[in-house]
Amino acid sequence: MIEKKLEESGDKEKLEEYLRQKLIESGWKDELKKKCITIIRDKGLDKINLEELVTELLPHGRSLVRQEIKEDLLNQIKGKLEKDEDYKRMNNL
């Protein structure tokens, strides 16, 4: 329901773009790229497929997201939802 509300309002795209910018600014993208290169070098390009690469990168990528970015994004989502009348009714706000 939250995702649907954010999509309907157009806020989902704005939040995704905000997150992309924050991740780039924090060096997340560069660190994940380095990890990707390391995995490919260790396993060999011909011995790893995209699914395996993503499986290995996902936990590392999540762990690299700074706590303040997570908290800021969560606060922005909460702020958007607290202004939504349907959401307020459903949560007795």
C-alpha cells in the first residue's frame, strides 16, 4: 500500500532519485563497483553469471548504505505518508 501511495503521488520517483544521488555522493556506487570487479577477478569472468554476481553483491551493497541515509529516506517516506488522508485514516492518525 505504501509503495502504491508513493507511486500515485509521484513521490516514489523523486525518492528513488534522491537515494541515487545520496548513494553516489557517499561513494557507495564506487565501492560496489570495486567489489564487483573483485568478485569477477576471483571467480573468473567465464565462471560467474549475472545472477550469482547479484547474489554476492546484494548483502555487501546493503551493508554499505550509511545509516543516516536510511534514516533520512525513512523520515521522508513517513513525512509523505503522514500527509496522505487514506493513510491517516487506516492508521488512526
